[in-house]
Amino acid sequence: MSANDPASILVFATSDKGGTGRSVTSCNIAYRLWLRGLDVAYVDFDFGSPTAGALFEIGGVERGVTEGHGLHSYLLGQTREPTRINVGRDTDRPQLRRNPPRAGSLTLLPGDIGGGEFGCNDASVRLGALLLANLLNEFAVVIVDLSAGRSVALEIALRATASTVLRNHTHRWLVFHRWTRQHVLAAGGLVHGAHGLLETATAWGHAKADLLASMRCVRTAVAESDSTRVADPAQATWLKEQANSLRELATANGIGAAMMLGQTPIEPMLQWREQLILDADVGARLANPATVAAYTNLARRLTDSTTWDTGR
């Protein structure tokens, strides 16, 4: 990390709707941090669909682990330690195993296959807080992929970060949304609306202003609106009009430019197959350089404290 990077950070990836690119973008951010030499833990709290194993291409755990030692089992008190998987060692993707010498470590903590959502109670919150605190002592960045919406995963995260175990640790919240009217409205509601992040967090003891300062939005699958790159002039004009309208809508719903961490472009490769985008994919002209640049920028800004101090 640079001088502007905190010692260790806890990152929660959330969204109000499914299909926002939350998981695939979070996994790619984790990969880019790994390439920078950081030790990263990826915690799959997407209880309804724990598929991070598929994104990292780890055979046998594409939908979670089967031996009853995943995060579901751990939070329910059924196992003392959740499964850990070394991504660079256990992935089935050869190019991913050939990581640079200066790369850090990337560890996946998967859910249980077929685990599903479950009730939140004091015991699960305590276990979640202890797990995350222990990971922060071991890893530079801990990314927690939450289930979409106002889920039990979100409640556990909010309650755990308000507890004495995690209260003094740096935690950041990434709200993912596609660049469409429906998704902008949904993301604004998740942050500012009834039973949303701020309202729920305040009820559990968070300071509203502090939590809001720890939040940023990530816009995904943003269409190209540059007329020099869009062949049809009518289409270029329409795209620019829509982009302006969406920017106004985002600002009106409290998730405008000041709340934005970054954005990702539409990536044809990901339309067909959700996966990590490697430099080798760009070299083979299978993926666009702009996509890698977007993930790299998100990883940099996520760990740069000046991004969060100034909102730049």
C-alpha cells in the first residue's frame, strides 16, 4: 500500500437489486488488489447465491462448499472455522495460477451450497464480527459480498460493524447499480430510503454522518456516449441525453458525483460469461482495455484514503 492507504480495511459490497454486477466487479477488484501485492480475503455473504467460487473458477465450489464448513454453517454455530480456499493455488484457470512474483494472497471464504437465507440473531452477529476482526488482523483488505437488498447479510454487517469488536476498524460500503433509471432509483432508496442503509444503521448505533462518509457508489455496465465512438449520430445524441438525465436523477436521489467511486463500461465478454478479466484476455483481444482500466482504478481509489477524505 502507499502512504495514503490505511493499514487494513473492511469493504462491504451491496446492491438493492440483483444483476448489478456487484459480485463480478468485487471479484475483479479483489484480483487487482492481489496483483498489487496485497493480501485479500473475499468473504461470500451472498447467502442466497454463494457463487464466488464460479467467478474464481474453482472446481467443486461453484455454488459453495458441500461439507458443511461454509459461512452459513459457521454463522449458525455449526462449525468452528469456515472453509478457506487459496484462489491462486486452487483455481482451475491456468492463467490465474501464473500470478506475478509480487502478487499477494487471495483467499476465498465460500458459503454452503444450498444454504439460503437464515434469521439474524445476536449469536450470528457476534460470530460474524469475530470472523471479520480476525481476518482484518491477517489481510490488508477484506471484501464482503452481501446478498442483494435489505437482507440478513446486510443486517449482520451493520450490526457487526456497530459492535465493540469492529467499531474502531475502517469499513467502507460500495453500493453497486447499473446505469439505468430503475437501478439508480433502487440504489438511492437503499442508501437513503425507508429501511435503507442509513436508517437501519442508525437504529443499530452507527453515526449517520460517519456511515454516509464511508459509502460510495459503483456504476456498472455504463454505455458509451461519446459520439466519436458511436457510429450512429442519432444513437449518440440519445445516449448523451440519457446520460445527462441519469446524472440529474442520481444527484436528486443522493447518489450523484460526490458519492461515486467509479464506473465500469459494458464488457461484451461479461455478457456471456461472468469471470475475472485478466490482462491476458485483453492481450488476446477477448476483453476491452477499458474494462481492466476501470477495475484497476476502482481498486486504487478503494484503498486510497484521500478518495474518502475529500470525495475526489
